[in-house]
Amino acid sequence: MELSLKKLLQKYHFRPDKRLGQHFLISRKALQKIIQAAELSKEDVVLEIGPGLGILTEQLAQKVKRVVAVEKDERMVRILKETLKDCQNAEIIQGDILKIKVLPSRFRDFAENKIAAEKTGLGRRGQKALLHSGINYKLVANIPYYLTSPLIRLFLEAEKPPQMMVLLIQKEVAQRICAQPPKMSLLAVAVQFYSQPKIVSSVSKKSFWPQPKVDSAIIKIVPRPPAMTSQESRKKFFQIVKAGFVWPRKQLANNLSRKLSLDREEIKKALTERGLNPQVRAENLSVEDWQRLASIIASMAERE
């Protein structure tokens, strides 16, 4: 870590908060890999979550039109205002990204240096509605481990998801997200249903201060239009997937039969029609398998 940052932390009597998962990236090599993966241009607008000491924020601001960084810790905001005082195109917003009212629709105001966000506590439905705009943006962040799943879900399910997400997350979670049969999980199906995820690079735990207990990875997630366009069809799809994974070590036919109140033999027949072993487990199905199976099960449910 650079001496100037150490002095800055001492000046503010700052100690990282374990509850907030504060592990600050101090590796320049890892930082450059994040920047490269984001494929930035001077026309880009970037949303950063958990800017920490502003090391990534500063690099982003040098390469894009505008950066909006959302920081939950009020203490960090005071430090960021000092570390980023020369970045005229970077805006710091204090708040919880899962509750704050960040309006990408207001990104179009950035060129005029207008206020780009409103801070309001919201429910889940309200959060999604706020991520609607006609402006493209990218999400680039070193996020706290505990925030990984809810944050990815929030942005993938938004009406206007980012062009791409480049995130530094726990390595094990990144591997789970990018898994293929026979190592699929509910998380992998959910992320791959909405996007194409790819691990860009591994990042050693030594690249952070304070040092976490596990290694991290840079993951690139590119959203794509879901195969099922209606909200109701997506809801039914995930009801089936969740039922399949409710007891991961049990046969899929048993899980679906018990959770969806469907005939077990009919489900086994549907699996056979998909070219799958009727004794298969949920972890063996790809997203495409789930989509076709969901269509068959929906027809079965209608006949019940």
C-alpha cells in the first residue's frame, strides 16, 4: 500500500470494518486487469460500488466520461473526498447500494454536471424500477464478498442492466457462477440465465489490505436478453429450478415431484425425452436443459 494512503488512514483514525467486508485492493497489477476487462472508452459512464480508498475510482475517472461511486461507510466518504478531489468527473454518493435510489436514467445529466442520484430507502420492487434508463453504463467494482449475490441479482434483473459488469469477488463464488454440468448450482443457473459470465483472472489474497482469508477473482458478466421475456414466465422458470435444487444430492425427479406436486413418473418421462438420465441430479442440467424441462413441466401442470 502506498505510504500516502497509510498516512491518510492514520489522519482519519480509520480502521477497516469487518462487518462491511472492507478489504482494499492494493495491487496495481490486479487493478490494471480490472481496467482492461472493462473495455473502457471516453464515452463510458461507470457505476462503482464500494470504492474504498478510491484507487480504482481514480483510474476509472481518467478513462471514462463519468464515474458514480456508491460507498456505504460514511467514514470512507470523507476520505474519498480528499483522495478524489482532483477527479472532476467522479461523484461520490454515500449509501447502501441495495437501498439507495441510484438513477441511471439521470446519467444523461452527467455532461452538464448535474446531480445524478437521489437517496431514498426503497423496497425490492422500487430498486428494480430505478435501474431503468435509455443510457448505457458499466458496473465496475471490488465488492464486499457478502454483497456478491444480491448485487448481481439486482443488476441482472433490472429493466436496464449494465452493458457489462466487471467485479472482483471471492474466487470460489466466481467459479460457482461460471460452472458447467455436472457442477451447476442455483447461483450458476440464475446468473447464466441472464448473462454470459467469464473469469478473467485470479487475484491473490495478498493483493488486499487487510488480507482476507481467501483468494479472489475478476469476473466479467455480460447481460443478454433472457429467453423468457415475460416476468411471469421467468418467475415460473425459477420456481422449477429452485425446486430442483432444494435437496441437491437427491434425484431431480424426486425434488420436482415433491415440491411441485407432480407425478414422479411423468417427470422421469420428461427427463428421458430430453435425453437425460431419469435419475439425474439438478447439478447435471445446463441452463438450456432447464429451459426445455420447464416448458415440459409447465404443460404437465396445466394438465393436472
